[in-house]
Amino acid sequence: MVDKIQLGEQWYILATSSPADDRRRVLKHEDMFALFDRFGDIQPIGMGEEGIYYEGTRFLSHQELRIEGVRPMFLNSTVKDDNGLFIIELMNPDLHPDGKNTVAKGLLHLFRAKLLWNTACYEHVRIVNYGLKEIETSVSMEFDADYTDIFEVRGFDRDKRGERLQAQPGGRELLLGYRGLDRTVRKTRITFDPAPVNIASNRADFKLTLPPKGEAHLYATIHCELEGRQVPATADAADYFSALTQANAVIGSRLNDRCKIVTSNTLVNQWLERSASDLVMLTSTLPEGDYPYAGVPWYSTTFGRDGILTARECLWIDPHLAKGVLAFLAATQAAEENAEQDAEPGKILHEARKGELAALDEIPFRRYYGTVDATPLFVGLAGAYYERTGDLDFIRSIWPNIRRALDWIDHYGDSDGDGFVEYARRSGTGLEQQGWKDSHDSVFHQDGRLAQAPIALCEVQGYVYEAKLHAAQLAKLLGHHVLAQRLKDDAQLLKKNFNEAFWNEELGSYVIALDGSKRQCAVSSSNAGHALWTGIATRDHAEKVADQLLSGDFFCGWGIRTLSSKEIRYNPMAYHNGSVWPHDNALIAAGMAQYGFTDKAMAVFAGLFEASLFVDQHRLPELFCGFSKRPGEGPTLYPVACSPQAWAAASVYYLLQSCLGLSFDPDKSEIRFRHPQLPSFLETVEIRDLSIKGATVDLRLQRYPNNVGINVMRKEGDAEVVVVT
């Protein structure tokens, strides 16, 4: 189980045992997600993370299907490619082998199917008799609901909890409930069809009589309810088949309403298809638009940094997602100072949480702003969105938010006026480290001493540089010419100062950070690769960084480690000090390609492709361990990584875009390829329904020994495909 920890400096996912099943199955829809074992059950063992969750609370903590009181034998289980349906196949073990009504193993086939829709989990169980005689048997389902907050599952310790309500079994229904300290009553309503022969506070029993080749069907629907709130699942989908029909229609529409990619390599196609399905599953529809939740199970909510970078990685195939991210973050931008939330005017959200702990402010994350990088990344995404779409009307609508973000960068972000953006936690309970590597020990000096705040991170200066260049372009388009020139001048000065202050010749790289005394934290890390992504690196320095990141100290064969293996705090099993993160690699590869080092970007692409061959369902997790690649073995998984994780799912699209040198000029309706290349494992790539300014094209790219040929297979509307040499 996950041990409990006291509130402290680290928001740490504590694990004192292994996960119950490394082949767990994940479903998500809107604010509801579920983790099952491969049998389709929920068991309170291992780390105890399995369950059905809604708005940050676990509404079902135990579910088991039994036949004659014992667990069926496992045959197979899978989540369909579109993530819409979880299918499990089981069979009976030998039942009553020494007594009456003996049933030999394998005579009964049990099929389970589960799906999430709105606020309910729908389940269909089919039992078929493949024997030669009639079989009488019993099937039961066991249930429990502990109503723990996701932070409690992660290890947060509470002094007091709310009240479990008495279970109410009866007829076709079992009602479980909990009254929280936040005065909210949360209920789990389980309905059955047909009615059980017996129903108790934690169990429903069914009696079956099956002739040869006969079958029986059982349905269970688990509704998550908040007292006083309408339950859309009850109104929208009365039964399993209605929910399945609606889910298939919506998922199919979302998968089809975007650019599609098919390659000559079926294994790459499986990676692409899983990534597309994961992004659709993780994306929730908010009042402001679509938003990709960060990851399941620990981060299934809105995160500013994660949403921005996910949208950026797949901007070329789905710009609509970036628009939703920008609109939501503009709507939730901080308007005033609040030390406990690490909030300041103009600052962009780090994360927003629902649930009892957030409502009571037992955790600071109800609406929390403790991130130093989301604000410049927000401005950068706005600029990139315009470059992709030419949608100046939308940019105009969020221009006040962009201006406030720029003001935050110049004043609160650079509180000491030295030209660099730093962070120092103000909240007594918030995050100590506020970059993307937010582990408490992720920023340190060469001798291992932790850096003291305020801390200026290497990559953040690059984000600010890019943000100001993008904002300068947008300001010019909107007629603010004086501001545009000032922003451009600021960016150029920042680039000069950055290369003087952050470069370390002995390391041959940019240092990870400057500490509160402006001393270099002379540590070689993947953060330096982000300086290439944003363009703040000089060309000479960029080449040295790129070479170093592909050396054996960093590149483990599967990808680039977060930290050089020569550093004192290097640990290939650490969250941020030696592991491999797909999104980090994708950004670095994009930076390499921008400086003309596309061959190096393709090496990163190849490493992550090979990793995708070994992971379950071709799904790249949030991170994996940084151990060196060994012949015949896959990457070593990190036990509490989110999988799926949005920015990991989107990484494949950014890797492909980087190798192709793909960009857009919406003012000229041009789709541009700059020195396109394809890695050796891709002979051809077909890109269908690639859009620009209302026009769409289908393209076929063919790899040749010295170049890539591009054939326009279909064009509708005014669009041009241009190869830039």
C-alpha cells in the first residue's frame, strides 16, 4: 500500500510496494477516470491506486467478479485502440471438483466489457456455456467505496476524515455514500440488470442456469453522484448499449476531425494510433474549449505547463487544442497576489484541483500558480498558434492576457531587475522547485548542495526569449509598433546576457541554473537542450550542447537522460535526476533540427521509437528509467509514472514535425518543409487532411538516399506546399 506522509517540502508520490499489476488498464472520460487490473477488477493491494475516480475522489475502491465464490481464470484483456472500451475474457476454473455440481475448467466463458461515459462506468458481463450439459452456477460482484482523495492515495496524511454513510441495498440497486468535511455528500449508485437474487451492503449475487451453448447477460452501472448536482449519465445514457453508441460516435468524430498520419512502418502506425487515442481520451471539454488533462492517475486535471506543451507538440495536426488551452489559461490567469497560492497578477495557472482536500484548502492546489515557466510558455503558445492558423481575431481577444503575462515576466518574474526570471516559493505548502523538474532535489550545485532561491533556470530564460519575440510579432500585427520594438530589443539583450551568464566552458554546456547569489549551478542537464528549442543559444554553443546530449553520458539508447551520468546526484531511477522523459526529448529534438542538426534529432526519434516497441499498448509513459540500453531488453519502467500522459503521447508528432522541418505561413497559405528528412525506419509517410486557412491537402513523403520527395495527392482550397532549401 501507499504509506501516509505529512505535508512537507515535497509533493511526493510515496510508494512502499510495487503496483498491483504493471498491466493495469486505464479508461477516462471528462472528469472521470478508472484504473483496473487485467481481470477488470479493482483490488486494494499493491500501491492501492486502482479505482474509479470522479473529480479527484475515488468513488469505487473495490470491485471483484467471482464465479462460485472464486476468481475466474484469466484469458486475455485489452483496451480497444480508440480507448473507448475495455474488454476482458475469462473462464471458469475447476469448480467443486470433489463434490456435487462439478464443472470442469473452461466450460464457461466469461466476457466483460467496461466503458466510461459522463459520470458512470457501464459494464456488460456475458457468460456462455460451452459444455455438453446444462450448468447451474452463481456469479457475484463485490464492491466497496472509500472516497479517498487522489492525494490521499498518493500518500497525503489527514488528521480527520468525513463520515461513511450506511450502505443502502435493495432491489436492483446498491447505494454507497460519504459525507465529507467539505459538507458535500458523494454517492456511488450501482444498478443491476437483471435484479440480483441477493443484494447486500457490499455484494450482489446472481443465479444462472445455462443450457449447452446457452448464454446469460448481466449489466452493472456505477454512477458517481454529488448531492445537489444533476447526473448527466442517468439522463444521457440509460443503459450500456446507449452509452456505447454515444461514446463510439463522439470518439470517432474526434479522431477523424484532425490531421491523420499513416506510415510505411506498421509499428510506427501503432504508436501514432495509440497517441491519437490517448490525446482524445485525456482531453476534457471545458466551458472555454478542449483541454488535455496531464495524465492518469496522478495528474488527471488541468495543468498549465502540461497543457501548453502538449498543445505545442501537436499544434500542426490539431490547432483547435491550442485554442482551448489558451482560452482556459486566459480565463484562469491570476488577478491578484495570494502568497498561499503563489499567485501574482498576470501569472498563468500551474494546476487546478477538485475534491475534498482542495475544497478545504488542506492542499494548496485548488487553484495554484507555483510555476515559473507557464507564463512565458503561454505567450509562446499564443505566438505559435498564430503562426499556425493566422487567427488574429482570437489573438486579439486574449491580447489583454498576453500583456498581463508580459508584465508579470518583467516585474514579478524578474523581481530583482537583473534581466532573468527567477522563482522563490511564497506559499508555506507549495512547490519548492517551480520549473518542469519540480522534485525538491532537481536543482543543485556540482558538489550536490541544493541551490538556494531565488533560482533562475536555464530553460526559463529561453522561454522568456521566445515569448518576447512572439509577442513582438503579435504586437506589430495589432498595431502596437513601439511595444513590438521594445519586446524585440528586450529579447536580443536577454540572449546576449544569457549566453554570458549561463554558459560554462568547462562543462561545454549551459548550466542548469543560477542560484540566489547569481552563482552558476554548474551541472550538465537536459535543461540546456531547451535553449536550442527556444533559439536563445548561439550556434556554436548549440552545436556543443547537441553533441553532448547525444554522448554516452546523456543518451542511454532509448533517449536523452534528464541529467548527465557524471553528475553527483545522477540516479537513473530518480524522477528528474537521470530518467528519460519523452516530451523533454521531443523538445530537444525540435531544437536540434532548428539549428540544422536534423541527423541528431532523428537519433532521438529512433530511440523513442524503439522504446515504444517494448511498452504496453505502444504507449510511451510519462517517463522511464535512464539505464543504458541492453541487447534484447526493453527500457526499465518507472513504477509510479502516469500512463497515459498527454505530453508523452504528443511527443511523436513533434518528433516527426522536427525531422520534416514542417512549418506554416497562414498569410500566404503555405505549408513549408525545410530540408525534410526521414529516419531509416520510415520509407514513406502519408499526411492526410492537413489544413491551413480553410484549405486541406493530402501529402505523400518518400525517403530517398539524399532527400525526401513530397507528392501532393489531394488539394482542396487555396494552399501551397513549399520546400525551402
